[in-house]
Amino acid sequence: MNKQTITIAGLMLLLGLGAGYMFAPSSPDMQAKQGDVKKVLFYRNPMNPGHYITRTRQR
């Protein structure tokens, strides 16, 4: 690998890290809160999509 390829790869890595830092959600309001629990509406079997259960199972 020549010097130009390594330099470009390093710059692209820094550019990607900077973009990830800029676009990452930084405020806690944008992130999911632990108290917000979604209720499961139904279960669909991944091996047989035609089979699904609409009632919840209580333990």
C-alpha cells in the first residue's frame, strides 16, 4: 500500500467518526426512556409467518 492510500483511508476514517458524532442523538429526550415499555400486540412465528398469536401469555 502506498502512502497516498493510507492517508486517504485515515482521512475517511476521521470523516466517518466526525459524522457519527454529529448525527448521534445527544440529548436524553431523543433516546428511549426506560419507563416507556411498549405492549406486545401479537407474536408472529418467524419460521411460519401465517401462524401468529394475538393473546398474551400470563405467567
